[in-house]
Amino acid sequence: MKRKTLNRREFLKRAGIVTGGAMAMMAFEPFSSYARSKDNGVTGENLMTYRTQQGTGEKISLLGFGMMRLPRDNQELVNELVDYAIAHGVNYFDTAPMYGGGLNEGIVGAALSRHPRDKYYVATKMSNYKEDYWDLENAKKMYANSFEKLRVDYIDYYLLHGVGQGGMEALENRFLKNGLLDFLVKEREAGRIRHLGFSYHGDVRVFDWLVDHNDTYHWDFVQIQMNFLDWRHASLEKGGWKVDADAEYLYNKLAKAGIQAVVMEPFRGGALSKMSQEQVDQLKAVRPNDTVAQWAFRWVSSHPNILTTLSGMNVMEHLVENVATHSPLEPCTAAENELLERIADAMSGIPTVPCTTCAYCMPCPYGVDIPGNFAFYNEAMNNKLLPLPEKSSPDYSVKQKQFAEQYLAHFPAESRANQCMDCEECLKKCPQQIRIPNQLSRINDILRGR
């Protein structure tokens, strides 16, 4: 079925976008609805906000559960998290064959299969990054394994995983030349896949090509990274390595094509919690009781063409807070959007590393704790503990010494940045396509001589 493509005027009218104020978007019908069922068996009232899947009318919770960061060795905790989520109206659960060292799908399947099949929608992916899985038969085995591990006979949301990494050549080798995408389209026609889409990282030309061929593939959804910093600053500090586009471009192109978006990294892997105290105080002045995470989730979920916003929740505290934020969602006001835009602009001037701590880059062959190093560095930068960047500053040596002492106390010798041998094994694994050795050298520059 061919999708209707909105022209620019229709899109702007539906989304409520005023020229010069694209960040001021509010949720609207028919995308949103509230469930207020008092019979969920555990908690009483369910106020979760839902969005409607175009074409089928399915109600999808605006908060989705990203399962990637779940523990590998604590099924009981996973079960508790899943039970709480379902009891409070969360019904979208996202996993992939490569998550958790290949264990995540099985863990997720064990937890979800304890519930009636109509209580949840499960999303998984074709993670055929390795060349062995460019072979169609091997890729089909990965696909079949997902059904077995998830304990399902159909998959609600199936994605081409991480398109854009490796550019058009990788897309052709992974999905086009081998007939894999054609196979997945037929699986959707057969009903074994209910909704087909892709997740995007990297070269925006791949994103554009797939969206521009929507009349051929009829994408049901597309997963993108989106948060109030990446909205207009996604390509910061890439040094020419990442051919990327801001989330504003990705979101608007999908909306105009009539394709709903699933959002990953709404909190930038926790990086947004590292904003300066001055910026936190600005948020607290408006909403004293809200955390930075609540601001981030409200901003993303206020956009009308978002089907669900994924959060990687592996502790009950985060799950409870995120559920509350979406039960029901209180959309950001125009003034709040303007405040977040000013904060994003200010944050863009700080040379942090755009690492989301997903740990795809690990293990490092030489033992470097890559995400740990970047998290430590970013926190120091955001809190102005590092010398920025003028060495003639009178407090440069004091801050340099303070950083070095804290860093050396925090990291054992074998996991420090100076263990990097520039082998570049990490480059092909990083979804953000960060020039990891180059970024680690920032830390070495500060520590040099110590």
C-alpha cells in the first residue's frame, strides 16, 4: 500500500511547527491516547500515554523498554523489571542478537514469555555486521534464532540494524545484493514480521536512500538517535569522520514521508546528566522537582511523530521515574523548548566526546576502558574541572594536577587511555563512529608527563 506523503505546508500544519521554532512541537491526535485501566493486576490505575501505529491502529506505549543494558546473569531482576513495566502500561520491548554478548534475546524472551502474547510488542534486529552473515542462508539462521530465543512465532517490529555504518557499500553487501531485504519484505507479507523498519547510525546518504525508496519498501517505522542536544548538534566533534545529520533533519524527513520514528538515546546514554550545575539550576528554576532525565524524555516524547521513545533501564529506580514521566506525558511548553535549545547551544561549545556508553567498542584488545575513560573526561569537562583549553590560564596547572590525580586514582593502569595502541579495532564497532584513538589522545595530552 502506497503511503501518502505530506507536502511541506500540510506537515507543518499537522506538527504545529512555526517558522523559526521547530523545537516547539506538541503531541496530537490520532497519534496519542491515554490508557486509564484500573485493572492491571498490580498497581491500580494505568495512565501511560500511547501512540497509534499507522496502518494497524495498535496502541504502542510512548515509553519503550530498551533491553540492551540488562544484566546477563540476573534473570530474576529482569523478570521484575519486565513485570513492573507491563503492569504500568509499557508494551514495547527492544532487543537484538548482538546485545549482551549474544544472550540478550534469550533473557528477554524468558521474561516476556511469562506474559500473554497480546500484552507486549517485541522488536529485534538483523545484526549481520560480520561478513559471514552477508550470506543469505547465514542471515536467515540469525533471523530464525531470534524467533527461538524470543519464544515467539511472529516478531512485531523487525529492523535492519545500524544502517549507515560503512556507507552505501555496507548497505548493498548486507541487505541488497544478497536478497536479504527482499526476503524480509516477503516475511512481512507472510505475517511473521508485523512491522519492518531500520535503525540508523552514520552516513546520512544511506538514510536518505532508504527513505527515498519508501514507495518500494513501505517502511513501517525508522529508529533514530534524537535528544535535545543532537537535534541541531549531532555532528559535533566528529573531525570529518562521521558523515551525519542532525536529528531535526532525520525527524522532519521521516514525518514528511509519513514514517513514524522510534527514538533511541533520548538521554544520550546518560551524557545529558553531565551538564553543568549552572544549566541544571536553570531547569530547576522552572520545574524544581524534575530531574534532567525527565526534561530529556519530555522533550523527545512531545514530538508528535514519535511512536515510542526507548530507554535502557536496568534498575527499578529509573524504570519507575520514566514510567511516571509518561503516565501521562506532559508535553514541553514553547518556553521550555526555548530553554532547552539555549542549553543545547551552550553545551555544544564544550568539547566533550559524543559517547553514549553503549560499549559496542568493547572489549579493547589492549584493555582500555573506552566508555569509562570518555565518561570520566566528559564529566570533568562539563563541570569545568579540566583546563579549558588555554594553557596560559592562571589555574591551568592546578586543574591539570587535580584531573590527573583523580583520573589515576579512578582507573587501574591497564585500563587507562595511554594503553591505546591505535589499532582501530574499535572504529568499525562504534555506532557513533567516534574517532576513538584520537579522542583518547585528549586524555593523554592532559596526563602527559605524569
